[in-house]
Amino acid sequence: MATVRISVCGDEGVGKSSLITSLVKDTFVTSKIQPTLPQITIPPSIGTPDNVSTTIVDTSALPHERATLNKEIKKSNVILLVYSDPYSYERVALFWMPHFRSLGVNVPVVLCANKSDQTSSTPTDQIVEDEILPLMAEFKEIDSCIRTSAREHQSINEVFFLCQKAVTDPIAPLFDSKDSSLKPACVSALQRIFYLCDQDQDGYLSDKEIHDFQIKCFDKPLSDLDLSNIKTSIQRHLPDSVTEKGITQSGFILLNKLFAEKGRHETIWLILRTFHYTDSLSLQSSFLSPKFDVPVNSSAELSPAGYRFFVDLFLLHDKDNDGGLSPSELSALFAPTPGGLPAQWQENDFPSCTVRNDANYVTLQGWLAQWSMTTFTSYRTTLAYLAYLGFDSSPSTSSSHTSTLEALTITKPRKRPSRPRRRRVPPVSRTVLQAFVLGAPNSGKSTLLSTFLSRPSPPSQTYSPSLQPRNAVNTVELPGGKQVTLILSELGDHEPSILDNAAKIAQCDILLYTYDSSDADSFAYVVNLREKYKDHLDNLPLLFVATKADRDRVRQDCETQPEEYAAELGVQKPLHVSVAWESVSELFVQVAEVGLNPGSAYPKGEGERDGDGEGTIGYWVAAGAVCVVAATVVGIWRRMST
């Protein structure tokens, strides 16, 4: 906030103008001053919260000035309400607070008991109990209270500092004074902060973790004596919250509650803002979704730093070291996120879409593959969860934070030149590829996806079609040791809408056409599909896969047999596979290889099939070269003859 605007309100004669002049002059002004002072602005200074400028507006309580008073109240960020005697005190509850409410303003009110020099015989504790606490209990708008004296220059700077702090560090979003408890949103934010600072996830903040937290938030170390005093204060209220292992989460929450009760809510705000919370206790949108644009034909992938973060996260939460994350371990891992698992994961029936162990728990390989797919299909989801899970929260970094953008990288644009030069396409520099698995119902698409995850479907006599889109993601090791993350996508009933969507098609790296080699009607579906969506599908590399090759092969009931059809397109003949064969894994290797080197897998256009395309040009070039050589030979022979 650039400016804090304070409206100083109260009955006539309570000392509003004297408070302002004492602040400006730094002394009590004995001479007569005008009834209502002009507006003054105090520039930012080192002692100002968040270095904001402060505008102070004096007001009049006279009836004929009521319109001006109301206008200034509505423009203010905070109201300083002054009283000085029993009559003006009674007017706080009878007139001023109801009047503020009638204007519909929702700003904090700082209550000031001025002219304390005239009531010096009355103890402050008694005044607080008799006057201030009843008002604060009745009116939640009252943020804080203070006793001042303009004549003795008592607490003059403090009262305006309280006004500034009520705006820059408001207590209302944090603490419910009626129940004397932190509000749920504040507790939730502090629980997430505890999770991020609990580096070993043992449920305690050790001394080292507390020191790291201190450096990160306050940029200065915590002495052993101060740490001991903090633990003693917590133990006094909650004995079991401090152990040899450190401070529990409940102890950490209690510590912040004590800060709020003692009026040190700026300390809580400093903690919250260090961890990117806004004044409404939500995470900053620029933190969850930083500017990150992926160019056309490029894709987003995890960087080495991103993979390392997710590896560490997996190992940290695999408490039983069984190589998989159980439901309880996943629940603990996603505790600092809203709603737990990403919505996209739930739609894909995680963990069934990736690699699992025998207990059906996601493995490290499947965990990394899942995040690779998420980044490829929805990088903004990955960026948000990197923020939720603390990628930027290095333990002892105070002023500079690691950006979540460092966990992602952008691939080089994928080149898809138009005919007739597309067979000269250079290799693709990606490590994550997506293949659409297309084919007739009951052609084995779902079984291929299950086999890809080393989860072959049990034999069944009843065919159950896939209605919803389904993904399967796993890593594939290529000859030479290079690893690629491959996403196989079955489109289900959404196939028509996806194939007719140019943006969806653009995400695909390769088309995998499947047909049942034992079903005579299966391949015709592929031919008709390619004809129906010709404009989109002809622009992608492809592979034909003949499934169920362990059964008797039959002739396909269509004009062109699969081998001839592939030859006309100038692509590789159909690969005959069966999930009953161990060699089926070679199919996924070949899919990945074609995705990385797609040139030879692009189908020829009609002109190229008729000999009018790139192939014909090649023949003419060759013929021209032969003619040139022949002419050269003839010329040399004539010279020799002469």
C-alpha cells in the first residue's frame, strides 16, 4: 500500500488537533490553534511500517460539517477515534461507532483515550478493564486502544504508529478477540509454513530448523537464550508441545497466538509475507502462477532442479522405505496444498495411470513420470504445486527466493514443415512425448496402455469400452541408455471432439493406429477415421499396430490391406504385436524412437503417391545429373578426337 489515510474523529474539545500538532511539532503547542487543521502528509521513513506515506485528516464534529466528516470517513483506511472525558467516552458507543457502521465503512478503528495527564491518578489497568475492554468486546472494528497526552507528549508517535500498523498489519484477519483464538485461515497458513520448515518431516521443529526459520523470516539469528525463552513460554501454556525433538505444530501455532494477544501481530504478518501470503491470507497469484509462456510447437518439461525436488519429496515421505507412496504418505505429502491431489490427477484416476508396485502404490519411476506428464499437459498446475510444496523455500534464505520457474524448462520448437519437405524433419529435442492411440472398439487400445504400465489386463470374455479419455505414462529406455517419458492417450468417447481440435492435435507427437489382426472389420475403422479427419491427421507421423498377433490372422474386409495401405502412405508396415509376448515392450521403444525422429513416419500426400511430389522431383534431379555427366563425357571425347 502506498499511502495510509487516517481520519481523526471525535467530539469537539477532545484534543484531535492538539494530537496532530504535537506529532508535527514534536512538542505541545500552547498557543491557540485553528479548530480544524488542514490535511497533512508524512513521507515514508525508516520507522514507518512498510515505508508507506501517511496522510492525516483532521475532522469536525459540528453538525454543519457532517457532510465533510462523512466524506472523509469513507475515504479513510483507518479511523483514529479520540475521547477525553466521561461524556465523550459515552458518545463512542452511543454515536460514533453506530455512525461509522451506518456509513457502510469497513476499516479498523484505533481508540485513543486522550488527556491522560488529567486522569493520572487512575491506574492504566483499571481504565483498560473499565473503559476499553467493554468497547472492544462490543465493537469488533476497534483494532487497538491507547492512552495519550498531547500536553505531556505521551504516546503521540505511538498512536499514529498504531494507526499505520492497523492498515499495514491488520489484526482482524488473524485473530478473533472475542474467542481469543487465531482465525481458521491464519491457522491453515501457519500449518503450511510449519510443514515447509519441518525439513525432515518428523512433526517437530528442531533447534536447527527454528534457527533456519528465524534467518529466513527475520534475517537475523536467534540466540540460545531467546530460543529457551520461547520454549518456556510455549510450555507454560501447552507443556506437551515442546520435547527433546523440538516444537510441535500445536506449539508453533500457540506461539503465534501469543504474538497476537500481546499486540505483536506485525510479527505474524512478517512470517506470512515471507511465505508469499497476501493480506487476505491467500497465496500471491504471481507466486502460484508466474509469467511463463511456452512458444508454439514447444513444450514445458521439468528441469534437473525440478526432477531433483520431486525425487527428494518422494524419498522424504516414503517413511517405510518400501519404494512406494501409500495413501497415508500421499496425504501427508499433499497436506500443504488445497484439496490434496491435483484435479487433473484425480480425473486420470491416479495412480492407475502410472507405474505402481505390487501394493498398488506409486513408485519413484511412476511419481516422476506423473509429474512429467502434468508439466507437459498443464505446466501451470506444476508451477502452482511447486509453490504449494515449497520449491522456493530453501531453509535459510531470507531476502532472495528461488523462483519456481527454475524447476521448468522449455524445449526447442518442434519443426513440422509442409509437404514435400517434411521427410527431412530434424530430430526432436524433447524428453516427453505424447502418442494418441486410435483404433476400432475392441482393437486392444486399453490393453496396450495397461501393458505399458506392466499391468496386463486380465483375460475377459466381456468387452467393456473405454468411455472417458485415459492416459498411461511411463519411462522408456532407448538403445544407448537415453530415457524418454512416453504418454499414451486413449481418447474414448471424446475422440471426435479431440481429433477435430487443432490445438489438441498440435500437442500430439505421434499417432498410433491399432487394429485387431484377427477381426476382419477392424482395419476399415482406421481407414475411415483417417479419411474423416484427413486435414488434421495427415500432418502427424504415424505407426500402424496389428494387435492380438497371437491369434489367427485374417484378411481385412476393406479395399486395401494394411501392408498395402502403409506402402501407399510411404510409412513402415504394421507392427504385429501381442500383449502375451514379452517382445511387446519393443513396440513402446519404437514409438518413442519415431517420436524423436519422425521424418520417415510422415505419410505421403496424394501428389507424392501419384509420383508428382518429392519422389518425382528426386527422379528428375537424378536424370538431370546423368545428362550432365553424359554431355561432359561427349565433350571430352570430341577434344581427344580433334
